[in-house]
Amino acid sequence: MSKDYHKAVRALDVLLADDADMSVTELRAELAAQGVNVDEFLAKFSKTVRKGYQQQIRLAADKAKEQTQFAAATLFGDLRQKTMVELLAIREQVANGVFGVALQKTALARCRNQQGTELSENELRSWLEDISRSASEK
């Protein structure tokens, strides 16, 4: 490929914009005439596309793994997907000892300073996550 990559890309852009009547062989010959090493360009292009695709797949897999681990790690399931009513029901179950006396005591100690205050949905979700984590640490 020529050292002036920008010039080669501009030439490629011009050719591709007006190549409707050109065969692949003619297109390769035209690019080669303008100093483009077509095989090297296509190899680099293919490598770049492949690496980008692999990165996107890797990111999607990492995100899915993180979500799965988060949902599995919490005693109450994926709290991010639960409604306020479901969160309140879980809090009530914890307070009534449905998940065990140890968790009930942990929850009581955790919310001692919040007696009589109304929790937002995010605060309640965070509170349940903390309670779940404390149960898994025991």
C-alpha cells in the first residue's frame, strides 16, 4: 500500500462511487494503477473488521456474564427487573423471617436508622442487594 494512505482511501472512495460498470478485475487494476496494494489493503481491512466484530462480541459476552453473575449472586433474583411492589414484598418477607432469622436480624440492624422513613425504589433495591450480599457472606 502506498505511504499516503489518505490518498489511497480517497482514490478507493472515488472508484467505488463510480464502479457500477467495472468488473472486480478492472477495479483491482485501477486501484493498483493508483498505487494501492489491493491484496494488502483487503487483508488489513478484513483484519480490522474481524477485530472490531470480535471486540463487539467480547463486550456483549462480558455484559451478559456480568448480568448473569449479578442475578445469580443475589438471593432475591435480578432486583433490577423487579417492580416497586415486588421489592416491597421481598422486604416484607425478609422482615417476617421468610428468608431465615439471621437475614431478618441483619435486615433489622441494617435499617435501624431508617425506621419510619420512606425508601425510594433505588434505595430499596440497594438495601435488598446489601442484605442479599450479607447473607451470601455468611
